[in-house]
Amino acid sequence: MLLRDGYVDDVLAGAEEPDWLVEQGRMILDSRAPVETPAESADERGPSVGQERAWALSQLVAHHAAVDPIVVAFRTKHLPDGLIPRTEVERWIQGHVESEGERASDITFTIPEGITHDWTGPTVTFNPPIAEITGSVSFSGRVIAYALPGDTAVRRCFVKADGVLDQLSKLGETLADALGWQPVQATVFILTGVTPMISIVRVSSPAFKVRHNVDLDWARRIKLDIDPAATPQEVLHAFEQARSEHTSVKRRSMTPKHLRLAAFACAQHSDKPWAERHRLWNEQFPEWSYPEQSNFRRDATHARYRLLYPSHR
């Protein structure tokens, strides 16, 4: 996740210190963030019960991709001895990592006012030349996603810009976007010919959100990318499974009283002393009044915490 989301690039580019990277890793672990899991392959022996349509579709789509001119051209040039065994994927990729040399970072920045640029093929020139860059600058590295048999998480490594692995990564992403695959499935398919299993319902869950060092646990969402031909039962099953996998702690429901209390005391009237908040609450909600200010303050702060940090005990 640190690699995928650009945290490692920030450190390598000098924008952050290594200790900061360690702290981000700790926050990811503390957030119980789910790991991105590679999708399954289509079993050559045939589909399991209920997977018949997805399995047959996967076979046809893979056959179509295998004769794609760009896939054929890549395999002809970079796999002259034919497709490789799936167990050899990492060795093949790491071999190219070593032979292609040091990776480079992509830099994105805003061209200052008064500077013009001329694009002539692969070269861009600035007039007048830019001696230094100020303002918003972002760094990013190019990575390739792959997996080995039995992996429960997607593997990634940096690749050199415009190298063989960069070409493979771009081709994999293009196939994934067009055919409903994961990029990791496309990488493995190009190298090995293993048929990717197309998911009738694909699940994604942005697992880690932090702003100003606050874990925004409540802001997580489960996203379902659904095949229009999926049945309601398939969608429901996918959602229930995703919710069980991506929610590590059961979120207890809160009463209307405590929901209103959290907003009233800790947002709408947070600028007032607790005594004043207590008085206003009892006036506005006599059916939920608190004789004691201490109990009012305790319940309000506890309701706020439960609402903002539902996965924390």
C-alpha cells in the first residue's frame, strides 16, 4: 500500500523523511486496512457451480486477448521462447528489473506564468528555460503488479520508464480496462497465458484515509462494479462477503438520541462552555434531558467518538 499510494516515492524524492514512511506504515496497520487480493484464474477443468457463465465468458475473452496484435507483438519480441510457467513470473520480472537499471521518478509540476513550451516529438523545450521549480510538485514512480500461485496479496515493484516492464505494465492496464480484468491478472496472462477469471461483481474498498493525521474510518466505502447480467442474489452475496472482509469490527448501531447528542454538543455548539451546552440541550430536548452536566458531557463525548471511530474499541 505504501508503494501503490505513492508514499515511498515521496521519501525517495526527498519530500518526506524515512521516519515519516514508518509512521504511515504503522497507521495503515492500526487501521486494519484490507490487502488487495489478486482475482482468481479460470480453472481449466471447468467451472464451479454457479460460475458457469463467468467461466465461459472468461475463456472467450482470453482467447480474444491472445490474438490481439499488441499482445502478439509483445510476446514475439520479449518471450521468444514462448510463454513462461506461472511459477517463473517473479524471476522473469526481477531479471528485467536488474538488467534495465535504476528506476526514474516522474515529476508533475505547474509551468510558471510567462513561460511557453514547444513540443517537438519526444522533446519539450521551455522559453525561457526553467532553472528551478516552485509551488506544487508531485513525484511518482512506475510500478508493475503481478502475483504468484497461492498469493493472497498483489505484488508490486518499481520499473524503469519506457523499459520492457513499463511496456508490460501499460499493456496490462489497457487490457484490464478493456476486458474487465485486474491489472495483475493481465500481467500474468501476457506472460503465462493463464486465463483470468472475470468477476461478475468486482469489489474495491479504499481502505486507508488519513487527513491531518486523523484516520477517517467512517469515510470508507465498499464499491461494487457490477456486470449488468448479474443476478440480485450474486450482488447481495458479493456485498455481504465484502462487508465481512473489509469491516474488522462490528459497528454497533446508535440511538437517535445519541446521534443527535454528538452533533449538538460536539459540532453545533462546540464553541460554548459545557454548562451552556447542557442548558441548551435540556431546553431543546426535554424528553432527553440530563439532570447532571457530567453525565451529559460523558455521553456526548462518547457518542462523538463512537460515530467518528466506529472500528476502535
